[in-house]
Amino acid sequence: MQKQKRERATRYAAAAIVVVLLMAGLMAAAVRGEASWAARNDEIAVGAQYDSTHVYVAPTDLDAFVSSFAATFGGQPSKKSVTNVLPVPSSAEFEYLWTPAGTLSVFAFQTPIPFPFGQERTGYLVTDMGEAIKAARAAGAEVIVEPFKDPIGVDAVIQWPGGVKMQLYWHFTAPKYGTLDTIPDNRVYVSRDEADNFAKGFVSFSGGKVISDDAHADAGEIGRAGETYRRIRITSGFGNMQVMVTDGHLPYPFGHEVTGYQVRDLAATLEKAKAAGAKILSAPYAMSDRASAIVQFPGGYVAEIHSVAAPVAAGQNPQQ
């Protein structure tokens, strides 16, 4: 009897060891798979200087907007062209604007804008459109505009949980833009319901990482001084992203800005912007790590501008 008990105990122990070894092997394989997936996805991005904010203005405002933005941040616009950049009949004046603080694709449509164009926030240059589409779908995005050719490449529009829309693009001839002095933030507002789904999906797609997830960030930067909110900051090969997780109770103009531009001297930049015809919609607000203001340029484009060194004591909101 004792011998049988010892034999059973030996068999159970051996089985347990096999289970442990199998589980360890599966976990190691999962870790290797996650690492290789992130590496592959990181190779989809080309660089932050190719992360272009999409700006739609009326044809009568195109020149004034481009001149004002360039006077504020520096840089050089491309030559204006008139073309169809969509998969359906349309016509738009187009200018590309590179600045040391970020790049813009500016559209002035001469025809009505077909749905859903105009809702995409940014255009991300990818190394391979097919791989980017597969990666986006695997990460939880839906492709709301299937890939199509434009005069210089291939485009698609994807949508993330929370309704965040962005364009992916690839050029027949690879563009070569200068590196940026400062990398702008793609400023995304999402609900509490979809914040984790969005952040997890985008990090998986981009091969990026969450550099901070602050559940008690200063809500003064979204117009609600004296309160806190959740703010997620992500970095990837596509550049920086700041995710504002809110209840949707946002005072104007917060939520209308798409991109946040980092500058060395906020006060001096705001003076340049005003001299170039821009309006200060929200005066500088200082937080522990930056000072931020909201500006509207001719044609209606709303942008956030910030400097890392806060010029006033944290929590103050000086009037201009």
C-alpha cells in the first residue's frame, strides 16, 4: 500500500512539473510574440516629421492661414496645387506646410467635401500600406475608407474606439523632410468608456509606449481649473500623443484643437501669432511641467501651443 502511494505521488509530481514547464514555455512564447509584434509595428512608422495635421479651410482663407501659421512657427509652404486627393470626384487647392514645430496638410475644397473626409485629424506616413492596415485592424481599428490611390500615393482612413479618425498614407516616391526642432502632440479627447481601448489599441498599432498615465492631472489645461482629470501621454515612431479622458463637459474652445505645438518661448510665440492675425482663445495656463494656450488662426484652425518651462506659478491663469 505504501509503495502504491509513493508511486502515485511520484506520478503526480512528474505531471505537475510537466504542466509548469509547458506553462513557462507558453508564457515565454507569448512574451517573444508580443515583443516581435511591437517591433514589427514600430517599423510601420516613418517619423514624426511625416505626421501631418489635416487642416480644412475655405479657399478665400487659404493664403491668410498659411501665411499666419508660417509667420508664427517659421517654415516654408509648398507650391499650391489644384487636384483631386479623394477616391471620388472632387477638387481642392492643396498646400503642404513644413515648420520646425510640426507639419500641416492644408485643403481648400472647391467642391463639397465628401463624407467622411474632413473628420480625419492627421495623416501618418507608413512604410507599407498593406501591413499598416493589417496592424490597425488587429489592434482594434476599423477601416472606414479602404485604400485608394491619389496623384502621389495611396491613402486610407481608419477609426479607433472612441471615434478617433486618422489617415494613413504612402507615397510612390518616399518623401524626405527635415527633422523637427520639437515634436507636436496629437491631442485626442476620448470618453472614460473607451479610453483604455483606444490607448491599448493605438500603442499596439504604433509600437509605442505609454510614458505617463495620470489619473489626477491638472484639469486647468482643459479649461476646468481646480479640478483633475485623467491624462495619458504616448510616444511612438509617429510622434507624441496626449489623450484627454473627460466627461465631455468641456468649455470652449477645448476639444476643438487637434494638435499641440511645443515652442521654446510661449509668450514670444503668442505675440507672433497675434501679429500674424491669430486670436488667443484661451490665455496661458501654467501646470507643473508646461504652460499652455489655445489659439485660432485665420480660417478657423484651432491649435494648442505650449512651452515646457512655465512662465508663471503653477495653477495661475494670467489674462493677456
